[in-house]
Amino acid sequence: MNRLLILAIVLFLSVSCKTEIAKKVDVSKIEVAVSVSRFEQKFYEADEKTLPALKNEFPYLFPVQNDSIWLNKMKDKEERELYNKSQEVFGDFESEKAQIADLFKHVKYEHPDFESPKIITLITNLDYQSKIVYADSLLFVSLDMYLGKNSEVYQDFPVYLSQNFDKSQLVVDMASAISDRYFMPEKSRQFLDMVIGAGKKLVMIDHYLPSVSDAQKIGYSEAEYAWAVANEEQIWKYFIENKLLYSTDSKLVDRFMADAPFSKFYIDIDKESPGRIGVWLGWQIVSAYMSNNNDVTLQQLLQTDAEEIFNKSKYKPKK
């Protein structure tokens, strides 16, 4: 019980600290359009007669092939099950539209040239690598990848992936996809540059989604986030003692940056740790930089190189 209480306090304090970095701004007067086209509804309710009109409306979703392929797809038992479940989970999509509107307003506040993309919802037959696709003026959302982490349709997925297959994560994934439009990663293979780059992206999401929890932003459970906070000093000590920051070893990406059930320190704490701990650490460093240089705008941050951010962050783990 004491251990759980300590973790809860640590989590509360860490979230409280980070919300000060991305100060809430008044976006109430910013106008954005949230246009949503429910392609999955139109597709699975279509038939041979209405298919031609649907193809004309969404030509980019119909690569050239015989209409019999599409008609069979409409009737596919497994796909229709995903469609039916998505309608149960999302209904009229109104609550999601409200969240998206808030996201778009914050993005436009930070990037005045931002134009709201048209949102196309669809079913992709559990293509988890394409949950959100932002292409030009369109933003595609695979509803079947947000049916709830405990849904039976995800039973073949590892937990570290399926824990984020929840509709609460949809707006976070949208924010991440939009951030890619404004983020230019450094070409360096140095580990520090990759860590700082990942931290920049999460600070962007801090600004885009100031009311979303830090655990959600990085895709951790609250327990995983609390573990990272509680072990911050040990994580940093490991990176420094093993001289990882200026390493160009490509294996470090898999060990500390890629989606995984846990990070690979190759010591006893491995299986207690969440994956992508290097991403989390980069977030702390960039957040420290923004906190210590509070006159720096998000636009200026994106133009600042990793070495300068690291040096001026004066990053020091909380004890």
C-alpha cells in the first residue's frame, strides 16, 4: 500500500510540474473547421448500385480492380464485425469532434498556416501501423484500431501495443501525425540527437493537447509513467555511465526508442521498465530546456539543435 501511495504521489507531482511547461492558452476565438466523412458507414452500407457513386466520391480509396473485390469486401464477415463494433464504440463521433476541434485550435495557435484537414474515418482490417495517416488535406482515421484495449479483436496483439488501441488515444495519435508536418528530424545518427528529437515531438504535443495527461501523450499506462518518474535518476545514471548519449550504435534505437514491451538496459530492471524510455528521457530534457528558457517559443525550439538544447536545459534528474 505504501509503495502504491508513493507512486501515486510521484505521478501527481510529475504531471503537475510538466503542465507548467506548456501553459494553457485561450484558443476560444480561433476558428477551425472539423469536417468528418464517415467512409466506413457509406462503404459497408453500399451495394452494387451505389458503389459507382461511392468510388467517384472517394477515388483515392479505390485502387483499380474489379468491382467484385469491393462487393466481397463489403460482405466479409470479419470486416463487418469490425465495422459493427466501431459503430458501437464511436456512435455519432460527436465527442471526438469536440476533442479534435480543440486540438486543431491549439495547432493553429502554434502554426498560423495550419489548415484543418478533412477527416475520413474507415476500417483498415486492423492495420496497426496505419492507425492515423495525414496526407495533404486529408487525415485518415482507422476506427477499428481504437475499439478498446480489452477488445477481443486484439487478442493476437502484444499488450504493449494493444494498451493504446483505445479511443482515448485517438486525438493523441492525431496530434502526433500533425506534429510530423512541422518537425524536421536531424540527420545525425548520434543517440542524443534522436533522444532530443523525440523530446521535441512530445513537447509539441504538450502544446497541442494541454489538457491530456502525460501518460496518454507518450502512450504509457499510469503505472509505467510512474515507474519512469520514480527511476529517472537511475535511468540517467545508466546512460551517462555507459556513455550512450554520443554513441552512434544503431542498436540503441531498438533498445530505448522503438515500441517494445520493455526497455533493454540488460540489467535486472528491464522487465519492470516500459518501452521507449529514451523517448521519455528526451521529453524530460526538452521540457527542462523550455522551463529554463521560458522566452523560447515552440517555433524557436524546433529550429534549435540538439546539442544547444541539451547544454541549456541544465537537465538534472529529480531525486
